Amino acid sequence: MVRDVFGAGLADSLRSWSGRDLTATALAAVYGGESAVPSTNRDSLAGGGPGSGLQDEPVLSPLPLTMPQTQVVIRARSEPVIVVSGPPGSGKSHTVVAAALEVVDRGGSVLVATQSPHAAEVLAGLLARYPGPPPVLFGDAGGRAGLEAELTAGADQGVEASLIRSGQHRVRAAAELVRTRSTAVFRALELERRAATLPDWQPLLPHLSTEVPGAFDDAVDLDQVRALLAVAGFDFTSDSASPAVRGANHDSLGWWGRRRVSAARRKAFRLLGAADDVPEKALTDALAAATAQRAAAHLAATGGTDLAAAWLALHAAEQDLRETAGEAMRNSARSAERWTKDSRRAAGALATALRAGRNRRRELLARMEAAPLVRALPLWIGTVADVEDLLPPEPGLFDLVVIDEASHVDQIRAAPVLARARRALIVGDPRQLRFVSFVSDVDVTQVLERHGADERLDVRRVSTYDLATATAPVTWLAEHHRSVPHLIDFPARRFYGNRVSVMTRTPAADGTDAIDVVHVPATALVKGVNEAEVKAAIEVVERLAGAGHRGIGVISPFRAQAEALEAALLGAFPAERIEELRLRVGTVHAFQGSESDAVVVSLALLDGDSPSRRRFVTDPRLFNVMVTRARRRLVVLTSLTAPTGLVGDYLKHAGSPRSYEPGADPAGWAAELAAELERLEVPVRPGYAVGPWTLDLCAGNVGVFCAVHPDGPAAHLERQGALHRAGWRLVDAFPSRWHGDVRRAALEIETLTAERPRSANGD
């Protein structure tokens, strides 16, 4: 069914693959065949693979990860197909890098395939920001020449095993320090949480202390009592204040079991000084009340819960762990064990093949011993088109293949890529641009009927991403980390049904007008080009450059307009200036998978344009990509006088940045603290939402937590880490810290609001 300029080559390639055994590859797994076999890496050599405990091992990555991202990395260790989706700026590339580094560190190999060379360069640049293994980047003729030169230069002796073991020891020590410090914070939060429940128990204390006096005796070990009651059938695994009673099935326990349960129950009741007829609820309530009373007494004696130093120490330990893990990963990927004699020979053979023409190159690649090559060079990044031209055609050559922007990749190009790996990580967003197919419906129908194939092989309509979602569940990355709220709010509402959690929210960012609309009068298109918008684009780029923007993209939906913009900008700016500004011009299709600090969009539409030209621009997928490439500023150039539909709605949104939406009114200590801060003229926003998290109070530029997270200390730790990485200054303003003195608390927080806020990168 192949219908493009490389049709013959692709058809021959697919036919050659059909003669190989592909049952243990990602290709078979994606199409619903036999699952891929465990990877040949350190884990599988040690008896790893699915069900071997890999899923239980913690993720130690040089990248900070959210919980969903961490789950993707864990799944990539053994699952044959993993599918990841999310809106623009949700960290899909971030997740790809984390998964790739982890697989390589475990002794495996990874191939990352993208649709365009620029997307491959973006991923390689992201990898370069972290101290992991350096990737082999290929993608076009220039990339091929650079790879050939790198291979010809040869490699050194590699990192010695002793240095690698030393690095692994440092990683374990750093991880243990993180565990120690997070455990200390967890215990402090748990103590605070228990103490905060004491007011609820106060009215019941006289009755409970009479019925269960031992619970309020400091000499009684309440943990020992809980252990005895757990044997007797009390469930203390719940996070609630009053544990449930499971009720032991005495008939199923046997004689010895029944005797053990009865003995534990008698001893617990004796320690608590409770009569046999005391209701079990009274017993569990007394334990909870006594625990709250002891926690409150401890906090009163020790000055309350002040975690400022503990949080600093924990975040420093986490950063040290990431850096240590990255260094260890880099050394492991360059180990002397990888660079064997066979590996050097394979690298030399690949360099020779790269110097040959296309047909001769494929012939040489087919005869190459590939396994030693990927053992020495375990991480490759390139385009799906060049994979077939540059890599040996060996089934299961890599442990993991990542296909990025998979909605933009058709099955025909993806098949040889999937065949080269044992497992696949498929990443895409069906609400962004899809691939363009040159296959006719007639060809599809005839081929499917002739071979009895199903709709999965409708290569005209089913992308690589669509195919994968029929095989494996999708992990949705909801958090947006790229753009200021004004830039992402419209796409989040219009294209994603508000399933996007914006992590870039701050009081300052909420009011930022990040979208400028420049009306450019024009009367006609010249060869499909709006010359007035081309001229305006040059002026806007100069203005953005003068404002300090570096990383400027200029986009148009139409190829003719994009080419005219490129020619004009090349004439207006010298090469050195273009490089300094990191100026890039192209169509929307060329920009999928990339981002810029500032973006100029030239719509190139006129009031009298044909309906087909307008429909092209207002295609939801194309429009979504077009308006989500910018991080800080977007400038829209338009000659439309009264736009309607999608364009009109967006331009209306451009003039109205997000306004603050107050959360629920605070109560108790939080309400008192908010009132006192307002008396000090500190702007207070209660219930301020940042992504999936909520600040009890936002005081100026400071996030304030007035109580432990409702879901417990673990959720509190996760929230603190996420908001800290997003650049927030945070304070735990528990009443125990100031012995309930709200004025002292407000004065300290007011001092923090006067300090310069920390940015997301720590500056």
C-alpha cells in the first residue's frame, strides 16, 4: 500500500522483514501477537523479567519525576508495550529521557525514533542537560557524517569496573540519606496530624479515660497494644482515626489460632485496664484520643512542628541523589565491559557502511554483527526514516524502542523501527497533528480483503499511536509545565476538556497577558503569500529580540507563507544574529514536538479566502499545535477584520488573561491566619490551586500549609516536592509552631513575602 517518493525502498524493506522471525519483538507485541521476551540485560541475566520484582525496585533517576512519570519508567523495565499521552508541555519528552536512561543503566539498549531531525535534536538536547550516557544522534546527511566521524575516531579504554562499583555505592548511600530524611519529615507530619485531632476528642476524654484508663497511662506502650489488637482482628492499616475491627473467623483459625487470638485480646485489654464488656469502638477511640493527646504534649514540650530546615535538607539530598545517579549512569554506559574487541570492530564496520551509497550501505548493514555495536553504544536517537538506512536489520536489536510523536508516524515507517526492539514505549497526543497518508481508500480496501486483515492495518487512518492504544492502556500525563497560564488555558479548555493541570500558576503569572494580536491590513495574497504579515513579522521579531527573548519561533500554517517568512528573515538578520536569537521558521507541521520562548504566528488569512483555506487553519489538531509552542509570549499576526469560529474565539481569549478564582473559604486556624495576614496588608488567596495541588493559603508569593495534607503525610511530601520543583517558596504554618499565636505566625510569614521569590530553576 506504499505510496510516497521512497515507495520502492519501503516496500522492499518490509518484504525483507517479513522473512525474519519477529515473534519476540515489539512489532509482534504492538500488533497483538506474542509478547516480547525479557531483555538481555543485567536484570534478565540475574533472573529478571516480568514478575521478577523489577516493578518493586525504586526509580533512581537524574531527572525529577512526577508519580505518573515514575510509573512509566517502572513499566518500561519489563512490559512489552507502554503508551503515554498528554497535552503539550506535560513532560512526555522528559519521561522518554528518564525511561531511556534507566534501561541503559540496567545494561540494556534504547532506540529513540522521531518524525523529524529537529525533534531528535530536541531530545538529544534534553539528554545533554542531565549527566547520563551520551546519545548517538543521527537523522540526516549531516548527522550521518557526524556519526561516521565519531565512530572513526574510536573510543578510549572505557570506565573501569572499580569506578563503576564506587559510583553505585555512592548512589545507594545518597538514596539511603533521602530515605532517612523523608522518614524524619513523615514522622513529624504524622505527629502533627495526630495532635491536630485532639480538639475533636476533648469532649470524649472524661468518658474514655474512665472506660479505658490504660490508654492514658504514659507507662503503657500504645504500639504494643495496637500489635496485640491486630492479632485479635483489629485493622490498623487504615489511615482513619478509629481503626476498623475485621472480626476474626474463629472457626477457620484452628485450635492454636483461636488460642493465640484470645491471648492477644486478653493481654491488650489488661494493659488498657478495660473490662471485657467495653465496646470495641470505645477501645479504638481511646487509642486514637490517647495518641492525639501524647502527640500534642510532645509538640508543646518541643516547641511545635518547624520543618523549614528539614525540607531544605531533604531537597538538597534529593538533588544530590539525582546528580549522583546521573554520574553513575554515565560511567556505567561507558564501561570497559561494553567496549570489547567485538564492539570496536562493529563500530568500525558501521563507520565503513556510513561512507557507502544507499544500496551498498544496506548490504553492509545486513551483514554486520549488531549486538556488540549496541552494547558499546546503547542509546541512539534519530528519525524513523533514517533508522532503516543506518541501523542493522536485526530483530530485537534494542531492548526498548521509543517512538515519539507517534500520532504523527504512520505504520509503514514505524514497522521496521518496532521490529528492531523487544519492547516499545509509544508516546503521542491524538489531539495534535497526525501523519499525512498518500495511500488511497481503494488500495486499503483491496489489500485488507485480499489478506483477510482487520482495520488495524488501515494505514490511511490508523497511526502508530492508534495501533498501540488497542494493545496497552494509556498513561495520561496531566500536568503542564511549559507555558504561562494565559497561553495554555484556551487549549486546555477547548481541546482537552479541562483535563490539564497547570503547574505554571503563580499570582504574578495569572495576570500576565502573554498573547499579543497584531492586526495587519492586507488586500490580496501574492502567490499565496500575505506580504503585509511578512513585513510585520520582521518588526515583531526585532521587538522580541530587543525585549531579551532568545529562542524565537515564526510559524505559519501555509508552506508558501513560511517560505516567504524564512527568506525575509534571512535577508533581515545576519547569520550570527539568527544563531544568537535561536530563530527558527517553519510550518506548524515542522514545529510539532518543539517549543520556543516566544512565537510569532502568521495566519496568512484574508476575509475573502475560500472555505477550504479557512478550514485548514481551523483544524483543531493543527490549531492546537500552532498556539502551544510558546513558553512566555505569543504574537498573532492577522489580516482578518471580524474573525469567527475557532480563530475568533482564540483572539477573544487573547485579550482576557486568567483572573483569580478564589477557593473555598478557610476555617479554623487557616481563617484566623488569613485574617491576620490581611491586617498586615499581605494579599491572601485561600484555596489556591496549582496543578492538581491546593495551597491552604497563598500569601503574596508564598504558599502556606496550615495543616497536614488531608490524605496524610505521604501526600504532603509529594505535594511539597512538586511545588518546590515548580519554584514555589513554601512554609508549613502549623499552629503548634507558634503555640497557637496567630499574630506571631502572620508576622513571620509576612517577612517571607517581602523576600525575592525563587524561580523554578532555583535562581
